[in-house]
Amino acid sequence: MIDQMLEYHSYMSFLKTGDRTMSGTKIMGKRVEGNHTLINTPDIYVPAGGLGYHFSTAGTYLVICTWNLAVDQDCTFTTDFKINGTSVFDAGPVHKDSSYDPFDQTSQLLLEINKGDVLTIETTMSTGTGTLKQGSSIVIMKAKGAYGQVRYSADASAVSAGTEVYLGKASQGGTIEALTSDVVYGSSVGALTPGTGAGTSRPYFVLANSVLSGTGNRATVAHYIKIDGSTANGPSGGSGGVSPSVDPVEITYHIVKTIDHGDAVSLVIEDTTDVIDLTLNKGAALTLLDISNNGAIGDHSYACGLQRLFLTLDEDSSTVLFSDTAAGGGNVYEVVEESGIDYNDSDGTFTINKAGVDGGSADFYIMANIKSLTSGDEEGTKTLEVKNNGSVIWTGVYFVDQFFDNKFDMTVSFIANLKVGDVITFVYTNPDTGTGSTRTANGNTASIFRLSNLKDAKSHLFKGSRNLLREDGIFEGGPDALIQEDFDINTHKKQDQRFRVVDQAPTILGSSGPPSVRGRVKGTLPFRVSGPKGGKK
């Protein structure tokens, strides 16, 4: 019913625009907190003053949580996903160190939702008091098309130094869960492979969360997103720091890439210094999400940019990332994919060329993973901003420390309403804190893809019902039911009637539709129109 109205993703984005003090166990994403922006289709909602995310449409949903947290003392931090009050998955614990904050932890979960389910997301600090910083977010996206996720609900076994680690490889131990549709999970190598039912080739959103601990010495580990055996996230993948003194650590990678059916996708992790035994911990996950609107590739917009090499940043300056001009003209960045969005790797701009119907706006998901490394003199907080036409629409502050080169990844994750001609940039500010240098790392990526399709790009504004009673599908934000619980019949509320879908009254039997159809947007008529010979189209 509502799926007919929202023909592409149902989705929701809860973005913190201010700080929040927290300790112990907290439910995240409360509307009563203030200091947030909320973009959602009406079938995923948070009741005013209520808790949890309520779903009016059944399906499979990807949930992405990004916490930018500062703490007053060393602790661990856990994210617990609950459906109707029952825990279905918890990610963590991840170590938080008060000497290096704020820094980011990202968790993801692909799960099946029934109509009427309520999702709550709880975080727990083991001790002390923390501050959830602006830029933290919760994003929910409904899958429409092929999907697959492999994840750990219990730690794997340690893998000896110098040996490659494959996320999801059964022989490495741990408790592994998989959820797939038109994607095959191969336990022998931990790969997710699009099946023949997913079409010849489609663009996929690939998201990897590496949660690692080690025994031995501090080390830098490389992360390779492998597609059909080739590394997709740069010539040498991406790297992150791991130290047994402050682990487990979480490191996020992603890419948007067209993948042929039959091509295996995996995350391969390697200690490049051969000095540390690595363990994949609970919460590690790899996801494939078809973003083609189930094969309607021509009806979609997406782009992905990749940093291939290290980029040294000037002190006391702001740099537009994903720009070879900022890199002195070197071949530091490259276009991975683009369709409907023009990513210009010379100046770092992402220009929207395809959005909503009739030039209108549409909702887009924006993700970036920016890892940095620095010298001792340059340690401290750095700022990342996402700008639309020069105006800031997202900002976050992160700590970068020499001891953890590449560990501190700035993760951007939110939904924005954009229109044709909008220009998105990612701007990194490096304050003048010393005489050393700060660099952004190879393997960094930024991606944008549209969630609402062309036909129904305005459908999130259509808050109506095809039914009479509340239990038949009325959802938050829509008009009251025609027949309420006290049996009042709401036929006098003109505003409600405007957004209600009903059968066309056959007042003119020979007409193909009422004369009032003029001026209405095709696909959002508040009534069904008869065909030339009667009956429904």
C-alpha cells in the first residue's frame, strides 16, 4: 500500500547539529532533545516526545549509526539495536580513550522489519561522562533490489601476524551472521557475490566496518575492498592504526561501484608491518546494497570519488578535498562512478544533474570516510565540513594523533534535500598547531546517491492514506483516519481530503478523468482516474 506510493527507498536521517552530554545507557535519536535535523519518508517516524523509530512498511532496512564522541575518562562504548524492546544485535564494545577525542565510531546493521515494528538504538558507556558531538547521525534506508550483509555477533579468533584476514571467513572463527537477497555469501572466503537475479550489472553501495584488536605491537593495517580479485579502493587500499593498548578500534570504508553478477566482493585486512596478530571483533560487518532502484539504472543519480595517494595539507588553511587542484595538480583523486551527478576530480565538486520531477528537489544520501595522519607538532582537532553551494550543511570536529595514524576517520553520514545545479564540496580545515604536517590518507572516499526516484521524488510530501481506518495503514504525519475510534467521520476536513487517495466517483461516465486533473503532478493524483473505456488505468 505505502510501497505503491514510495516506489523507491523508504528512508530516515537523524542528524545532530549540537552537542549532548551522556553517560551510562542512552536511547539515541530522541526528538525531544532538539539540536537536530530530521528528514524522513512518512512511513518511518519518531513520535513527537516519543522514543524509537516506528515503521509502517515491512521490508529489509540498512541502519547506519555514526557517533562522534568525547569522553572524560577511558571507557568502552557499545551500540545495541532493539526491535520492540528485544536486542537483535549489539556492536562493540569499542575502546574510547580520553586522550584522543572526539573520535568516531560507526556501526551498521541490515535487518528485517515488520509493519508496526519499533526500532530503538541504545548506546552504553562503561564508565564516566561523554559528549555526543555534532555530526553524529542515524540513517535508515530500505532496500529495493539485491542486498547482502555478513557480520560478527561474537569475536573471531586471532590471525597470526603476516596473514591476511578476510571479514566473514568461517575458518577464522567467531559467530557470523548473513542476510542476503540475490546475493550469495561464500563462507570459505567471506565474500558477497551478486547472483544472476540481480541483473547483469548494477551500482552497489559497499560499506565495511572493520572492528579490530591485536596482540603484540602497534601496527598499521591495510584494508582492501576486493571486487573480483581487484582492489577497488585505490592502488594500495586504505590503512588504519591498531594498538593493543587501546583496542578494539573501529575503521569504516565504503565505495559506490558498478558490480557484475558473479563478481565476489570481500574486505581483506593485512598487517603491512607483520608485527601484530589481528582479531575481528563483534560488530564488524560488510554490506552490499543495490542502489539502482531494482534495475532502473537510468532513473537514478550517484557518484563516488576516491583518494588514491596521500595529500599534505597546508597549516592554518581550509582545503577542498577530492580536488587534484588542491593537490598541486597531481593525480591524487579519481572518479570511481558517476551517473546523474558530475564529480569533477580537478576541483572536488559534486554537481547534481538529476534530482526530482520537473526540476524539483530530491533526497540524497551523502557519505564520506576521511582518514588523516599527522606529525607530533600537528596533533589536535581538525574540522570537516560538507557544503552545498558554499553553505555548510554538515560539520564535525575530530582529533588526529600521531600515535594512531589513519585510525581517526571522520565519517560523514546523512541525508540532504538537493536540486539540479546544487554543488557539494568536502572541506577540511587544518589549524595552525605546529611546524609539522598533516595529511589525508589513501583510500578515502566520498559518495552521493539519490534515494527518492524521479517518479516519486516528491512522494515524501504526499501524506495520505488509501484506507478508512487507522489500523489499515494511517501513518505519522498523515491525515486522521476517515473513521476514528469514536466513530466520528471526518468528511468535513478539506485539507485532509486533499491528500487522501480514493476511487474516482463516476460523475461523467464518458470522461477519461475529472476536469480538475489539470495542474496536478503526474503520479500524485489524490484519486484514481478511469480509462477511456471505463475501469481503472
